[in-house]
Amino acid sequence: MKVGIELPGSLRCENKRAGKHTHNCSGVEMQETSPLSPQSPVMPLSEFLPALFWALDGEGVHFCVLRNYEGFPANNVGSDVDFLIYPAELQRVLRAVLSIQGIRIVGYMQRSYVASMFLEGTASIDGSRSLQLDFLWSLSWKEMPYLPASGVLQSAMPYSAGNLKFFVPLPVHEAIISLLTSLIYGGWAREKYLPGVQRTFSGNRLEVVAALTPQFGRRTATRLVDTVIRGDRREIHRCVWLIRVALTLRSLLQRPFRSIQGIVRYYAREIAIRFSPRYMTTVCILCPDDCGKAAIINNLMPLLHSAAKCVEKRHFSLRLPFARESSRISASADRHAQTPDGPFVSMAKIVLWLLQEWLGQFIGKKNCTLRLFVNYYHDLLFDPKRYNYRGPMWFARLIGRLTPSPDLWILLDPAAERMQSMNHEVLPAQKLSQLEACCSFVKTRNRYVVLDAGKPAASVTEEAYSAVIDMLARRADKLIKNRL
């Protein structure tokens, strides 16, 4: 279904009549029109957390906050909030989050041990409007538990922070989780948590060893605990291979069939996340004359922080393997200073770019990813000289048909009449033709929005942000609708 969004007076393209350029194409038939929502206030964290805890309690969810709760309810020490729940309660968690007024789920990703939700409408970082919540039901590595989650929940103790009352793990459990979450997964110990882990391990050495022994064996558990207490970073990192092997062997010996099944299930889910476009959203921002685009994108990036696990900005550029930096396709460089490429070199560049983009749809991401493209391949079709393309246009158009299409197109309309009045001169026919071609192309996409780039940058940024968030919310709804 095509979804077109057109703001009053923002969409203009010109027609040639009797050799005169005019602008009149505001009437566009669309199957569905979604008006851009106005900027909504961001709920302070001090209001969101009580609403979330109340909603979870109302659904009967048994949970504890794993760490970074010292500054609650006003501040969050981390970039996200981690909860531990029972696996059967995930559906209740979704209902609880969706019941909070003013909050939208704009991203959802479920692994074998955790469900990550990206919420728009509240934030813990200045400048952002989103917050990530992680709901874990297994403290494991490749579905082999390093600490029983049910035991952590059953022994959790009450904690008060301001007007909030909730449960947190025992200090021994919290220290183990803070250490192994990064050590056994990433192979490194987070410096942020290491001093606190050392204090807990030193004061509760026997308890920590006893908690780790069933999963790692007494010898390995003792070595890990003593190494952490000494604070030898290099030796701690050397323990990574040891604890992984010990956990795997003991899991296979004690629960062979369950462990093998869990490992297979873990890799199956990871492959689905890392090599499937399902968890990647792409947005292309086009502007035929680059009018204020850089400022708008720079303003947009911090607003979208935590709207996905990874928010990245990409430029349309390419260089051949072993080629010099000056030979890449890029609009940022002075095209007049570039050495013209031959037809075959130009054709090779765009073919290589096509292969890279298709590979990038499946490879190169580990989590829920939002990519913002600053211009895209189709910009080359409107102005090939700008990108130093010297090949045949039929070949460039063929590559364009094979190119993966972004999920949302945002066209910043430079409003040619206003540009003419500001410059006190008539724009060249070539420039007007490029504006018309860009406008016509965007209107053929499945989902697009055309914004008036003549408005203040803050206003255009808000409109672009609203379009991106609305699109993310629609995609998230499709991911979670079958889980309720």
C-alpha cells in the first residue's frame, strides 16, 4: 500500500509550458494519507518509571531491576533499563507497556534470552526522545545458564528509590550479572561495574564461589573470583575462554539434549536477527540542492537515539577496491577537481555499490538498526555529473531498478520559486529539471513524505522526526501483534 504524506504548500514541481517554468503539482492521488503528528511532550523518566512499574504490577508481572537503579526515579545511570522476568510473563509485559499513555513501541527485537523494546515518548538521555527496555528471562550464554534466573527472582530483595518501591537482585547475584553479562558474551569486563564487583566479591567471596560452582565447577569459579578480587584486567580477560569451556562442558554433561537444543535455537535466532532485513529500517533523505540538509540531519540524529539499538548515518559514496580516495562516488567533493572516470570504471563503481548495498541488507548488523541515508543511488540519476558518472544512463537506470529501496523516503523540497527570489536570478533549466525529476520519482515510492525545506530547520526536523517515528511504530506493531 502506498502511503504518501504531503504538507500544505510543501510539494512543488514544475512543468514546462510555452518555454516557461511554473510550479503546480499539489494534487496527488494517494491510496492512503497519514498526517504527520505534532511534537508530543517527552514524559520525564520520573513519571514514566512509576507508570511502568504500576502497569507491570497490574498485569501481575514478577520482576526485578537488574542494575543502574541508584538514580531512580529521576535519573538512569545506564542508557537502558534491564528487567528480569519469568519467560511466561512476556505477553503481560507487552500489554503493560502498551497501556502507558503517551508511549509508543517503535522497535522490538526478541532473542532467545531477552526481549528489547524501544519506546518513544520518554528518555533518560538529554536530547533523546526514546528509551530502551530489556526484559530478560534467562541469564545464560548460548542458552546455557550461568546463573539460574528463577533463583535470582525468588531471592530478590525490596528496594526504595524516592517514591518507587521495587525489587533488585541480591548483591552477590547483581555482581555476578554485572561481570558476566559483558565478560562471557563480549570477552571483556566493563570498567563501569568492575570496582563494585570487586568490592562485592571481596566481602562475599565464599558466597560468590558457591553461586558459580554449579555452572562452572569449584576450581574455575574460585579462579575467576580470586582474579577479579586482585583486579588483574589481563588475567580476567584470560579467564574468558576458561569459563566458556567450563560452562559448555558442564551443561552438555548434565543436560545434553536440552543444551544442544538450546545452542541450535540460539544460533537460529541470531542468524534471523543478524542476516535478515526484518530488523533493519532504512530512511533516505533527499534534497536536490542540499538546502540545509546537513543541519537537519545533525539535529535529527540525537532525537532518534535509542529509537533503535543502532542508529547510523550513511552517505552515498563508493570507491573501487585499491582505488584512491579521490575516485569514490561522492557529492561532497568538488566534481570539477576530480579526474573524469571512463565509462567502464563508472559502471564498475555502481555495480560494486549495488553488491555492497544488498550485502549490507543481510550482513554488518548485530541488533535492531536504523539507517539514515544522506542521498541515495537515485540521486545519481538526477545529476550524474555531480557524482562523476560517465557511463550510459540506461545502465544506471537498470542498476536503480535492482537497488534495495529504503522503507521511507523524505524529500526536502527546496522550493525553486523561493530560491529564485533569494538569488534574484532565474534558476537554470537543468536545475529545475532535476527538481522535477526528483519530485516525480519520490511520488512513485511506497512510503514517502515531502517537506518544505524553506521552513526553519527546527520545524523541518520535527516533521522529519515525526515521519520516521510513525514508520517505526507501524513496523513494530507488525512484529508484536502476534505476540499479544
